[in-house]
Amino acid sequence: MHFVVTGGAGFVGSHLVKLLVEEGHKITVIDNLHKGKKENLASVINKIEFQKIDIRDYESMKKVLKNIDGVFHQAALTVVQDSFSRPEEYFDVNVCGTENIFKLANENKFKVVYASSSSVYGHKLETPIAEDAERNPINPYGKTKLETEHLVEKYSKLNAEIIGLRYFNVFGTGQTLDYAGVITKFLDRIRVRKAPIIFGKGS
């Protein structure tokens, strides 16, 4: 099958690309290389098609997102603290850019699996969090992810096939510490024989 992976040069995206190539699929990667790095794809770069495109560029996206089976949409701005100083840009990329993909999915009849976030829930005192728990994001990043979920509802009514995955603490090989989840930060401190830093009661 032919899949497109947006943000395919990033941490999650590059791991996904390698898995899909291993499974024998034809893969096109879309990434503007704002945060992603082509080096993350070094082991498969000769087995994929790479397009340096910003997902906000509808006309360029339109040329690539046709005659395909599906899109794994991982491209986004994701740093919570950064979103407070650049809320408009976060909305533009995470909402408007994502809607370009959903719109083309509806027109060209391909399926989409995209990255949402646990940030849509805001602060929840009870765990585990139910999937249908109230969504009340407390930062601009989380609000953009909630808005994309509203877009899913809109395009699903038009029969577009879209599934969102609300990532929590993603971790794995190749993750950088500039904005890593708690597991990676814990392991990095343990590796140098330092105690993990736990905020509050650790809940």
C-alpha cells in the first residue's frame, strides 16, 4: 500500500516510516525539517520518497496527497511552553495545516490516522483517564489539538475516515532531551546516577 507520513523526519514519524518500509509499503515522507531531521531517516532514505513541504501549503499538499491509501499525520508544533508565546502560529500549523489534510482525505478518499494529545484533557485528578472524559485543555497547544478533534467530527459527517490517537508519554530510541517526556528524562538522570526529579506527589 502507499502511505504518506507527515512529520516523517521527526521522532515518532521516523520510527513509523521505518516500520512501514519494513512491512513492504510504499512510503512518501512530508516534512518541512523545522524540527525533524533527515538523519533520522538515514537507514531508509533510499527506499522512500521525501518531500520538503509545509502542511500549510495546500497546493503542494494537493499534489502529493492523491492516489494513496492513507496518511499518518504526525506533523505539528508540540512544545507546550512555546505555545504560550506563539499561539497564532500553533493554530496555523496544528489546525489549519491539519484541516488541509482532512479536506484532501474527504476529496480523494484516503484514510487518516493522526496525532492528537492527552493535552486535550487538561488537568485530571483521577486516573486512569477515560477516553470520553471531559476535554478542557489549559494551554494553547492543547487547545489546537482539541480544535483538530472538532474538525474530525466535522469531516466524519462527510464520510471521511479519520482516527486520532491521544499520545501521553511517548518515549524510545533517538528521542532528544530538548522536549522529552518524563520517562526519557527519568532514564537520562538514572543513567548518570542521579535521582529522577518528581514534581508534586508524582501523580
